[in-house]
Amino acid sequence: MGMDNLNHLVNHFDPIINEVIDENEERSSKNSVLLEKLNQQNIKHAIKDIRRQSSTLRKLEEEGKIKIVGANYDVETGSVNWLCLLNNVITLLRIKI
């Protein structure tokens, strides 16, 4: 009943949440460490999805012509966190705008 989009989002984030949350970890927006882990894991999944879904972009990256990276803009601080995923390792670069 009009919940298809919400169900899609919940189904998308479930695996990400399950990968990150520890059994006894506080599950609330007050847990800033958890929120950062979830954010980085979501970006990591987005990078993998782009590589999996676009053979053109994947090929260009393999040839060294482009680099697929993720970013997160923090509206409170004006910082942009660029995340590069290489061999399943995230490299973080923070830039204050």
C-alpha cells in the first residue's frame, strides 16, 4: 500500500546495517561512531554497485582512465569526505570547503 519505495530502501540498507552493527552496540542516532561506520559502509556498497552495474565505468577504471570514489558532504561542518575503495580498503580524505 504505497510502501514500495520505503521497502526498497529498507531492503537496501539491511545488509549494510547487519555488516556494521555489533551485537550489543547502541542502535540510535546518538551513537556517532556507528553512524560514521554505517555511512562509510553505504558509500563502499555504492562504489561496488557502480562497478558491478556499469561495465563501461568498470573497464575505464581498470584501464586507469578514471577512478570511482565516494564522497559525503557534512552540512554542519562544510567538510567533504572523499572515500576511495581499493582492494576492499577505504582511504579517507577530508577537505573543508
